[in-house]
Amino acid sequence: MIDVPLLPESHREQARQALLHGLAVLQAVERHGSQGRPFIDALAGWQVALHELGNRTGFPLEIRLAEDTGWVGGRLLTADPRTAEAIGYMQARWRQRAVGGLRWSMPPTAEILRHWVLRFGQPLRQASDAARVRATLEELRPYGLETLDLRVPGPEEQALIRAYGVRFGRGALARTAVAYAGFVNFICEGRDPFSFAIALSRPVMDLVDVACSSPDHLAWVLAGRREQAAELHRVLGGYAPVHAAATAAYSILLGTGLKLSKTELLDLGTSAVLAKVPFALLPPEMTERPGPLTREERYALQLATVRAVQNLLASSRFGEATLRRLVVAYEHQRPYALENGQRTDLHVYARIVAVANAFDALTTPRPWRSGHRVADAIAELRQASGTRYDPVFVEAIDGLTRSMAE
């Protein structure tokens, strides 16, 4: 197992603040120009944040951005959602000017930071302008601010980035399972599940962040989960919580193929978790026994779904987004098309969740059977493609699993 050299916890908040203030400076100059108050205030905030970080780590202070990750003094910064967004925004702009990072040999003055930002922000109208901007940035090196070259991370750094991404993805999957279990327990106790301390949307947003920045990392987590299913079920409280979290993760990965926004992916992932709540409310003799459900048991599952949604509607305060998620939770059990071939009007999220749910259920070992091989699970989904499942998403999950195997 690769040991990821993480930035010490005592330094992380200062590093995050330095990145967030750096983002604020770039946005202020882009939106308000270099003479307005927003830019002056943002610049002062960045200077303070860099001083505080340098006091923790010592000077010289080096910050690099690579592969949507931040590195401070050669150590990886564990990013929260706000910092991840800042890293993505800044890295995109740095890359345009072949900037890979910054190194301060001494605490920076506001004037040096201002000169760097103004030179960095010069417009790029032709191919040679990037080199010209870099030349002007190099002029600040004697004043303690060195602009570092853009470079592709080497094999060791790539391995570290991948190891951290997988670790973060695995943690997000586990937190989603824990939030699901708490949500269900609150329902069983007659309490408002939306008041549970760990809101469902919080860990699901972590899954979204991993899927958007490094989808391969989340795919590797899911592939590993199939191999370690029994251990995960033991640690995280059984089949239902892990299945709910994995269904959400597969749904989010399928949603990225539709170019959904992060807000839409959060909606989709949370809908997937809510869709599995009725399953946990069924008696174990129904959910754990060998063989497929009978017609009567399938009706009982559908009835449990309806009742769960009705209870949530009656007991909770929520907005339009939550209502939409509850509708998807109900709809995902309906077929894609009727027996006469007429398509039903299912929400696209419900069609995604139906395929993600079925694929994870088929490939996960159960007490009475081993998990299906991926190819066999895809073949079974294809048999119901166009009737039970949307063919678009059956093919999409086939493509996803092929990429996971590469």
C-alpha cells in the first residue's frame, strides 16, 4: 500500500485558506479590475493567509497544483469541496500560462503579490503571449517570488495522487453508507430522518467531487468493493447501507456521462440513496432468503416504497430538490416500457438509478449466491434492456465497467 505524504493536519486549514484567498484575488481582478476595492481587499487577505501558512511550514514556501490536487512543500493537501473547486479554477488558469506553482523565499509583500497578479493576468491574444507573460513573471524572482514551470507529475507522484483519490473515494463511500444507516434508524424510531446529524447530501457531495475530478478513482473503489464485499458489510452494518452507497456512486458516474452539473449529480446521488430506504424497512426473512422475490414479495417491496415516501412527505420539511429525489426513489422500480412497448415517462434520474441498482445487486455476493461476473451481469441487464431498463444506460454501464477493467 502506498503511503501518501500528507500535509500535517495542523497546517491544512492555513493551506486551504491560502488557496481560497488566491482564488479570490484572481476572481476579483477578472471581475472588478485592479483598481477596485474588491481586488485590494482580496490581495490583503491572500498576503495574510500566505504569511500564516509560511509561519507554520517555514520559508521557502512552495505551492504546486497538479492533476486537480494541491501540494504544499511536496506534501499533498487533502482538499474539502471548497478547496477542490479553487484548485480546479486556479489550475486551469495557471496551465494557460504554463505555470505549475509558486515558491516564496520570504514572506511576500502586498506590492510583490500585486505585481505578480497583474503580470499574470495580461491577456493572451496569440500563441507567443504566454511566453511573454512568463518572462515578465520571472522578473520577480530576485524579489522572493519564483514562478514554477508547469510539469507532468512523474510516476511516483501519479501513484500518490491515485492512492489519495482512492482513499478519499473509499471514505466517501463509507460515510454515505453510515448516513444511510442513520437515516433508516431514524425512520424506524419514528423520528424525522432529515434531522439526522450526518445529512445524506454531505457524503454524497464527496462522491460527486471524486467522480468529477477523478472518475477513475471512484471506479477503482467500486471495483475493489466487489472484492471486499463481505468485510465491508460486516464493518458498515450489512448489505443495505453498502448497496445504497454503491448505487449512488454508480449513478453519479453514469450521470457524469450526461455532463450533469455538480448540483444535478448531487440530486441524482441522493435520489439513489433514498431509493434504497424501503429495502431496509422490509423484514430480513424477505431480503436475506435465497432466490428471487415472489410476485407477492415484489408487491410488498413496491408498497413499502410508497409507504416510505408517504411517511417522508408527511413528517419532513423539505424543498423542491428533496421532493424531486423522493419521486425518483419511488419511480426507479417502474419499468422503462410497458408490455405493449410504450415508453413510460420516468424521470431520467429514475432510469439511471434503476440500472445502477440492478448492476450493483447482481455483482454483489449474497448469503445464498456469489456475485455475478461483470460480463454476466451486463448480459442479464441486456436481456431486459428496452423493457425494464433504459437501453442508453445499460450500454453506458457496460462502457463504464470496460473502462474500470482497463
